[in-house]
Amino acid sequence: MMRCFYYQRLLPTGQLKSGVIKLAFLNPESARFYLEQRWKSVIVKLVMLPGWYNALYDGIKLVGQKPMKREELADFFRNMAVMQRSGIPVFDAVEELTGDDSSKTSRRLAEDLLESLRSGSSLTDSMERHSDLIPETVRYLTRIGEASGTLDRTLMDASEHLKRVGKIAQDAKRAMIYPAFVFLSIIGAAIFWISYVIPSISDLFIQMQVELPPLTRWLLELSENVSTHLALSLGLIFAVIYGSLMLVKHNRRVRYRVHQLGLFLPISRLLMRSSALAFITEYLSLLVASGINVVDSLEVLSQATRNEVYRESILRIREGVMRGNSLSSEMRQTKRFPGFAIRLISVGEQTGSLDTQLRYLAEEYRHRFDHVVASISEIIKPAVMILAGGLFILMVIALFLPVYELISQTNSGY
């Protein structure tokens, strides 16, 4: 556990330098001895700060700092794996990553890890400080690598795993970027028409003194309300969207319902199911191949899975496996996994080649997910254009109906 200490140390010039440092010590005397050995100077004063200061210290450090991307994290562990494979000790490898050749975010992570390693912590314990950045899977693999003396291999596996998971996440986002952009463009165009174009046309209708159809009256009333309360309307829309996102983010029950709805709707079901299968098989393949038993692998997987529906299924599978049932039979009971995957896992359990079958499934579902993303993009593009065209046609009809009525009245007068 890391604690913050306020220190005053005597510089060679005779001046006092003070500051706050975070160390993996709970005893001030041990921290004092460590700092005097490290800085080769006398520590005049050293005070362990209250526990609440840790969160404040971390928050201040994070202000203005750029978050570390998954690709950077993957490169970080790949570089460590290469140096480990070359015989460079962990401490020296991490120290090397604090150099100018690394990115700012990588240097910051390396400096924090180095600080913890200097105080005698293991690499795994040092990583625990960054549980919000370093996934549980990577920390688990590091623990196994340190215990078995295969840290170079497990770090390389972790790096490749992060890149594969990152690609799955990027593909899922890419599938939604275009339709989201077009949808927002449609909303923006509709607000512009309703706020600025239609009000000027409504004055013309008043001068014409023609009886307006219900559709036109509704559109004019909507335009008047929106143009009068434009700022309030936009603020309300933003508040509803932001509030909904925060509710989904912080309330697991609401998040479960949203994911359940997503797995029911046609297009979102296809995307969510394929991405979940690619993600789950990727994690299980890596963990089982690293020698982690199925129960522990499912525990790590449940913590890493963001889809609440699949998280619940994984926890149920874990409970069944703990009771002595097979992985394949428990997966079949949840009715969340395709028969193809269950059959291959069953073969792996019977032949002792579960890691091989899971690796094949992970590759297969990554390819299938790529195909799904490409297919959904092709389906959504025309669907969004049809929606945009439909809204435009609806407004045109609503605006031209009074003109048609006026022409009809004029002709009947003759």
C-alpha cells in the first residue's frame, strides 16, 4: 500500500528542500532510511500524511495529464518483454523505459513503477497501484510470470493480448462513428429548418389566410416552440443525454437493462453478441494457455467483461464449474453461446486440448467480428440516408400542403 509523506531534506548547499512523495511504506522510520539511502542526504523531517491525502495527491497529479492509450500500454509491456528476454533485470528494464525515447505517458508509468520497485515491491504489486490503467488480466499474467520465472513470455503475451483487445474495441467504435455522425447532422439540419426556415414561411401562410392541414399546423407549432425556447431545448436535450449516460455508467442494474435491450434489437444484437464472443474467447484463450485454471480464468474474465448480461452468464458458469460441472455444459445452460463454440470447447475438455480449441475460437470470432462490423456499416449507411430523406420529404409535404390547398380553392372559385 502506498502512502504520502511530507519531507524536508538537507541539500549539500545547506538549504532545506521540502515536498510530498508517495512511497510503499507504512512505517516512517523505514521510509526515512530508504530516502536517505536514495538521496544520500539527511532527512530533517518526515511525516506520514492522512489516508485521504492519497486520493487528493493522485487527483492533482492527474490534472492535465494525457491518459495512456491501450496501444502505448501494449508497446510498454512489449519493450519490457524484449529486455527481459535479453537478460536485463526487471528494475533496469523499467528504469530504461523512463528515458527520453519513451512517450510522456510511458515515462510517467515507468517512473511510478520504479518508485514502487525501489521500495522493495514486486512488479505485480507495483502494478496494483495502477489497476485503473493496467487490466486485471495483465496483472494476473505478470504474477504468474514472476512466480514461474517466465516473465518475458507472459509480458509478451500481455502485450499481444492488449493489441488484439484494442482492435476489437476500435472496430466496435468504428461501426458506430459514421451513423452517429450522420444522425447528429440530421438533427442539426432539422433544428436549423425548424428554428430559422419554417418561421419565415409561417408568415407567408398567415398572409395567404388559408386553412392549414393538421400536419402543417403541428410543424409550425413545433417550430414556434423550438425557436422561442431554443437554448432551453438544446440544454434539455443535452441534460437528458448526459444524465442517461451517467446513469448507465454508474448504475449496474440500469446498465444491465440497457445491455439486455441491445441484445434484443436486431442490429445492436448482432454487434454486441459478436464483439462479446470475440472478447470472451480472447480472454479465456490467453488465461487458460498461461496455465490459469478455468475457475480463476472465469473470475478474471467476469471482472474484465463490460457487458452486464454476459458478465452474469460468466459468473453462473463459474459457479457451475466450481460444483464440478464441465465448462461446455455450463455454457450451454446459459443459452448465450453458439453451439459451434460449445462443441469445440467440449472436444478440448475431452482431449485435454482446451487451450488449443480456445485459441482457435478466439481467432475465428475475431474474423467473424471484423465481417460483422463491415456488414453493419454497409447496412446502416443506406438506412440512415433513408431516414434523412424521409424527414426531409415529411417537412416538404407539410410546407407544400397549404400551397396545394390554396391552388385547389382558387381553381374551384373559377
